[in-house]
Amino acid sequence: MTIKTIAILGGAGFVGSCLVAKLNDAGYQVKVIARRRESAKHLILLPNVQVIECNIANTYGLKDAFKGCDAVINLVGILHESGKQTFEAVHHQLPRRLAQLCEALGIKRFIHMSALQASNNAPSQYLQSKAAGEAAVSELNKKLDITIFRPSVIFGRGDSFINLFANLVKFLPVIALAKPDAKFQPIWVEDVAQAFVNALDNTATVGKIYELGGPQIFTLRALVQKVMTVLGKERPIIGLNDRLSMAQAFMMELMPIKLMTRDNVRSMQVDSICSTAIAPELGVEPTALDVVVPEYLLNTDPRSAYDGFRAAAGRAIHLKR
Ligand SMILES: NC(=O)c1ccc[n+]([C@@H]2O[C@H](COP(=O)([O-])OP(=O)(O)OC[C@H]3O[C@@H](n4cnc5c(N)ncnc54)[C@H](OP(=O)(O)O)[C@@H]3O)[C@@H](O)[C@H]2O)c1
């Protein structure tokens, strides 16, 4: 494989922004395909990056955008359904269409983002739809050079997991925690992005599905406790049983901003932990959460003052350390 130009969908998101920066630094030409140019404007200044505004439902637009590309990376994903944005459409039908388009255009390399514990028998629609997406993409395994990644929860500057708990700890006197004993193996966004970059041109990764997890396993309660320790705040944690966890999520679904849904609670019924260590051919030694989280929760990076300005301007948070 000799890859020079890569189209990336979902490139303006949390993982995408980190990956695009790494691909840019590695000298690849990167086409970020975004539904709103505005959401990718933090990437425009990168010298090897071109942002293309395109609705992913528009196959002609995608065909045009994919012209001259040697690889396609799909990171598009949602945690909650809303309107036409269903798990079926985003996690199953979209990757199927993208893989078929790659085949039609003769683009061999396709890298797809799934999620740890994706399975047809998973308890949540999120995980079931991720499994359906993997299966749809894998149907073209003989025709395309496909690699699929399944990370546990991903942390890093701008994440929506650790930061969510940090905000709850800052503003609530007591934390009522759904599924407190659910287990996670959090992995740093830079390690996830590095695994993608290292896999891109490595034939040993073709046809493989890789789990990605960090060096430590935490219960949700332990993670929230860690966030409190970093912030120097002590709050009582009330662990909710399964029935109350679902009731809390139901109440949250009624709020204008969805922090958590019942489907998210169902996802936590299976522990998000890897069955093996990160495969050696990915060349990633995962970084511990303790090394990274204090830096962004306490804003010890001198450039972090700009994050507040970016957030206020509706721009993505700068991800590089
Ligand atoms: N973060 C985690 O802990 C985690 C763990 C396991 C797996 N994953 C998977 O990793 C991938 C990236 O996650 P992330 O954390 O970077 O999420 P994110 O920040 O929400 O980014 C998702 C990206 O997908 C795009 N997108 C969503 N729906 C779309 C649609 N209907 N049409 C076009 N674009 C759409 C978003 O575009 P806009 O910018 O326009 O909204 C954004 O660029 C997802 O597939 C996710 O399921 C994430």
C-alpha cells in the first residue's frame, strides 16, 4: 500500500480532530468531509488539510470528494438518536454505503471506527448498530483492505466523558450515579489516533478488528472519584440500582440537551473492557489516565486559556498537548 491522500468522515469531531492533526503532521494529504464547514474550521489552517462541505447522504457529493483519494476513514458516530439521525442510518447504512462507494471508485483502503463490545446480542441499540456496521463493511473484505477499530471510552482534552463528570462534580452537591459498577478501560485520544495512523499503511492490519483500551480498568464510581480527586472536590456518590439508573436516564431524555439515555445505560450492562492487550503491530503503548486528565481538567497547559474563548465562539477545543 502506498497511501498519500485520505478522505475522512467525522474528522471534525473529538477523535477526528486529533487524527487529522496527526495525519497532517505525518505528511498525508487529508480531505475532511464535514456536513458544516464551520464545524471543521479549526482544521483549515493545517497545511495538508482541505475541508470539504458535503452532506453524507449525497452520494454524488461524496464521489466527488473521494476523487484522488487512496484511503477513506469513517469516524461518523452518534450516542443518541434524533430525528432522521438514527443508529441504523449512521452506524449501519452509512458505513455500508461508504465501503460500496470505495469499491466502485477503486479506493482499496478503508478504516472504520466501531466500539468495544459491539455485538448483535448487545443490550443497546448503539452497540447492536455498531455490530451491524462492522458486518456490512466486512462483506467487502475480499475487495477492500479493511481495518476496524473498537475502542473503549476515549479520554482527552475536549472529551465528553471525563468532562461531563467534571462538570457534574463542579456544580452538584451530590452525584447520583447510574451503573456505578460498570467497568471501562479508558484510552487516550492520542493513542487511538496513533493506532489509526500506524495501521494506515501497514498490510498486517488488513482484514483485522482491533480492540483498543488503556492500561487501567476502572469502575464508573472509581472514575468519578478520580475526577473529584483531581479537582480537589469531595461529593457523596449515590450509586443507583438498575431500575433507578433507567428512571434517571428517562428523565434526562426529556431534557433539551441529552446527557444520557436509557440506551446509554443499556450499553453499560456489558463491561467496556478488552479481551486482549493492544496488538503489537499497532505500535501503541497506551498512556495512563492519571498522566493526562489532570492537565486538561485543571487547565495547566498555558494554551488552555484559549479553550474558553474557542468554546464561547462555538469552535472545537484544540486537542494537541
Ligand atoms: N468518544 C468515545 O469515547 C468513543 C468510544 C468508542 C467509539 N467511539 C466512536 O468513535 C467515533 C468518533 O467519536 P467522537 O468521540 O469523535 O464523536 P464526536 O466528537 O461526536 O464526532 C462525531 C463526528 O461524526 C459526525 N457526524 C455525526 N452524525 C453525522 C451525520 N449524520 N452526518 C455527518 N456527520 C455526522 C460529527 O459531525 P459534526 O461535527 O458535523 O457534528 C462529528 O464530526 C464515533 O464513531 C464513535 O461512535 C467513540
